[in-house]
Amino acid sequence: MTMPVDTLWSNVHLATLDMASGYGEIEDAAIAVSNGRIAWLGPRADLPRGLQAAVTHDGNGGWLTPGLIDCHTHLVWAGSRAQEFEQRLQGASYTDIAAQGGGILATVHATRAASEQALFAQSAQRLRTLLDEGVTSVEIKSGYGLDLASERRCLAVARRLGREHRVHVATTFLGAHAVPTEYAGRADTYIAMLATEMLPALHAEHLVDAVDGYCEPLAFTPAQLRRLFAAARALGLPVKLHAEQLSDSGGAALAAEVGALSADHLEYVNDAGLAAMAQAGTVAVLLPGAYYALRETRAPPVAAMRRLGIPMAVATDCNPGTSPCASPLLMLNMACTLFGLTPEEALAGVTRVAARALGLHADRGRLAVGLRADFALWDIDHPRELAYWIGGRSCSGRVVDGVAMDAI
Ligand code: NIG
Ligand code: FE
């Protein structure tokens, strides 16, 4: 019986990530694609006799993994906060700087002033760095506009980044990132405006795939975010939350309560919050870049998460304030050295589990028949090398929806 397929990659080793743990290694393998989806995979020796590929690629003995998924970024912004880095090195805290009108609001100021073209150009440069390290899906949050026109511009830039590069972009509305100056002292009014005006308007323009909020005393309370999330759910949008990054503020429990896809950061999460996440199946998104840049000393409780079976994703948190970094591989290394993940947990964190943090796990994040053919190819001897090397290592090729992008 003949089995016609569009494309076959042969002479590769596969790390399928298609099980609860382990890399899912298949050495000397092949993988076939039809209509942008995986049609067959397995040891090359088991290739179905009748499989006929229109195009065949030689993987040169490299490793092929699911394309990386960066499930938490704030990729679209203008300006730089390098001077805050200097201030922090001289002893100022992130919270002090934010209270003085710097921090997120400084980037809001620069982003509101930037043209769409300037925003696009600056953000595209960061995106290309992610793609170079094997990213095939990226989540991009708004949150540096904080008024309707500026949030719209940021989300539109995120959509355009996806159209003009071979990468899947999932957008997240983060209007609840900070209280903008024009609403100073009126956080409740601002949240009500987000829930009843800004979010519905942007959703109607198909700019929003999910809704996020920043739960901290310097941003919003659980009660305020609960209101916003009710509006999100009424529109059928999934939610996520920046929780317990700088303090134990009840964010993890809120994320579990509202059925959030993920709670992100979690350095200060307490036992009850963890138990609630485990019960609800909330993904923990670990962001070692922000922990490192803020010189935090309290790491997220990885051992407890592991014990409770909380899935752990890893992401760059690419943003100008707390994680000026566009290297997912550096995050793999830091997740291991700073947080104690194993290299295989870290790789699962930017593939299988990251897909779950975006609600895309039925379709992406693993190598399995029927899933989207999004791959990264690496010139390495074993997938553990992806976490071992301290960032700055390019993939040798990417495949998006079955289409080879670069050197493969
Ligand atoms: O994920 N926590 C809030 N958002 C970012 C920081 C944003 C900023 O400082 O510009 C974060 O760390
Ligand atoms: Fe963030």
C-alpha cells in the first residue's frame, strides 16, 4: 500500500517529548509530514515500505525536537531601561523605582510615543533572536500601552510580527499591568474600564487570544483582577496571571480559582496556593531571567511543584525591566542552575508544558502523529546539551507547519 507524504526528514535523532517524563529519544529516526502535520515518525528501519515523500531532507545526524514555545514574553515595547539597571546595581529596588514613576510606566511613556513602524522594527529584532534559537511559537503580551489606542497598536504589531515571520504568535491582553498615570489613585475605575470597554473592543478586533494581569501590591489586587477575569471569561477568553513574583499576594490561589491556564513567576507562592494550583491543573511558568536580573534570593519551590505534579513551563519573560533577554536556551540553563530543574524538565518546559500554558497542547509541543509539524533541528550530540550550553547557540534549522525555514 502506498503512503504518499509531502516531506520526509531522515538521518535524524528525535526527542519527541511525548510522554510524562524523559526526552522520548528515537535514535536514527525519520519523521514524515503531510498537510503541515506529522504523518509518521519512528526508527528509520521501521519506515513503512510504501511511504513516498515528494521531498526528502537529510538531517545530517542532528537532533530534531519540537519547535520551542516561548509562552511568556512582553516582546513589544519601545525604549530601554538600562539606566534602571544601573540604579538597581547602586541599591535601588524594582519596587522603589516603580513607585517613583519609573519601571513599567517609563516603558509605557516610550511605547505610547513610538510609531507603529518603530515598534515593529524594534520588536522584530528581538523576535529574530528567539527564532534563531528554535522558537516556532511565541506568546506576546501587551501592557506597555495602557490606553485603547496604544494597547491596540502593540497587539496589532504582535499580529503583524506573526504574519511577517514564520512563527505562530499568541497574543495576550495585559492592560492590567500597571495603573497608568491618568488613572493614578483610581485603580478600581481603571479595571472597570478595561473590563467593560478596552477588552471587549480589542477582542472584537480579533487582537486578543488570552488575558493576563499583574497581581502585586504595586499593581492590582486579587479582587480587582477577579473582576477583569470575569469579563474575559464572558468573552470566552482564557486567562493567565503574573503571581507571587515579589510578594505572597494570593495570585496563585486566584489563578486556580478562575481556571487560569498558568500562574507565572511564583517565587513567593505559599503552600495553599500550590495545593490549589495542583488541584486545578494550573501550569507554573518559571521565569529565571527575571529572578536573575532582580537578583532575587528566593527561588520558586520547584521540589514542591514536582511533588504535587504541577507542570512546570520555562519562558524568557522578555521585557525591558526585569528580563532583557531573548534567549530561550539561556533560560533552560538558568532553570537548571538557579531553580534546580533537570535538563529534560527544562526542555519539556519550553515544548510540551509551554504548549499547555497557552492551551495549545493538543496541537503543538510534542512530536506525535497528527500534531502540527513545528520542529527545531540542532547540531548536538544529545538534547541535554540544550540546557548545558549557556545560551547563545543557534538551531541549525526550523520547520513551521511542515515548511523548512532555514538551513535544513
Ligand atoms: O514579568 N511583572 C510584571 N511584568 C514584567 C516586568 C515588566 C517591566 O518591568 O517592564 C515581568 O517581570
Ligand atoms: Fe512577565
